[in-house]
Amino acid sequence: MAVCVAVIAKENYPLYIRSIPTENELKFHYMVHTSLDVVDEKISAMGKALVDQRELYLGLLYPTEDYKVYGYVTNSKVKFVMVVDSSNTALRDNEIRSMFRKLHNSYTDVMCNPFYNPGDRIQSRAFDSMVTSMMIQVLSRAPCCRAGEALWA
Amino acid sequence: MADAALFEFLHTEMVAELWTHPSDPGPGGQKMSLSVLEGMGFRVGQALGERLPQETLAFREELDILKFLCKDLWVAVFQKQMDSLRTNHQGTYVLQDDSFPLLIRMASGLQYLEEAPKFLAFTCGLLRGTLCILGIKSLVTASVASLPTCKFQVVIQKT
């Protein structure tokens, strides 16, 4: 259900970035880059807050008129950023959380792969197919929403 | 349950293999073997540092990370917790294990004291790798006074 998924290393360079409408990729790259500031702000805000426990899921980072950007940070300071289409209003918070959890699990699997050197770009096919499954759902869902609206009207 | 035994045997073979065929004979080759072992431990520590804290919430400070090492990491790898953690609050931590599983099979006392360090190299790397992936650059050394008690000293590098 995502339009763009990015995995960003601790040092703020991308380990993996993929977007679905591949012609306007640069726009998504730019959006992910600007969202990093918001991520850093949230992390430092949480550090100063006297909350007992810090959550890994950062929530909605910022909305634009077409898209919403969500963030998640792991204990190793690797950030996941997801850009979602705003018109897909059916997405709830816990669905986004479960998508991030799947991403985190796949990323951990990539890390445990002895052929992967930490810090390299992610080239795992398993990771690719997991991300594709998350993105394909947006294409299969959208027509259903529109069909539903037409019936209702 | 068999995981612990498998790991111990694998570790023993790793040490034996790297020790009998050093890349060059003499003290240089042996140091190389120790750093290869430590390097292996480092990579494993990085992978464990990503997988083990997955469900826990973010760490607030350094001491939390060290406590995580003593409890969760040690239990996951050696099925027991670290026996004591001491610190001087200035970046040095001493982790003591009174019956280290990789040494306990060898002897109890002062026999084989010179052989012990090479069995600790992998574990030093493991600690360093996990700390590295959790954001702490450190230097880990191990010392044995009498088997099977061993101490791991972690010195945090200030950048």
C-alpha cells in the first residue's frame, strides 16, 4: 500500500529506496531526504521526554497534499521511511505499524545474511519481493475503492 | 537445546583450525588468527545486535545497552546471564562471568591458563560487534585469572 519505501542507514545515506511510479523517482527521493530532518527531530524529542520507554514507531512525519510520510527507527538507528498515497484513506495506524514490523523483520534477515556487509546497499531478492508485496497492494486496492464509491453514489 | 552444544563444538573447531594453520609461522601469524576470530565474532555480534533488541523499545542510555549485553545477549548465546557488571562511570565496564561456558569444559583452576585467551577472542568480537551496531564504538579485551572465571573489559571510545 506504499508508494515509496526507503531504508536509511545510521549515517543518513540510503541503503534501499524504491518507488512505484518509476518515472518521477526523484520527487520521492527528495521527499525521503526532507523527512530525515523530521525523523531526527522526533528522535531527539523522545530522548529528552521523561517517558519511560521510547517507541520505535515514529508515526506520521508530515503530510503533503498528495502523500503522507511515515517513519520508524530501529535500535541500531536505521530508519525506515514510507510514503503513502493520501487518497488511500482506508489505511489505519496499525496497518502501517504492521508494515513497518514486516520491514524490520526483513531488514534483520538481511543483516543476518553472512554475504551482506553492513553498510552496503541492500540487494537481497527476498527483501525486494517483500517490498513489492507491500507496494502491489496499492494497485490492487485502488480500483476496488473507486468501484465501491461508484456503487454508493 | 542442542544449539549450545553445536555452537561450542563449532567454536572449538574454529579455534583449532585457525591456530594450527596460521598464515605465517611465528607470533605474527598467531596474532592474525586472533584477529580473524575477533572479526568473525564482530560480524556475528552485528547480526545479533540487530535481531535481539527487535521487540524491546529504544535504549535510553549506555548503561541500558550494557545491561542488555549482560542479560539478553548472554542468555541468547550462552544460556546464562553475566555474573557481574562493574563500571567506573567514565566509560570503562568490566563484565565478569564466573563459569564461562566456552572455558568450563577445559579445566577448573590454573591449568591451561596460557591457552585460554584464544578461546575468548570470538566472544570479545561478539561484544564489540553488538555494541557497534547499537551505536557505541568500543574496545573489548578479555582476561582470565583462573578458569572458568573470565573478565571482559569494555572501554568506550570517546569520539
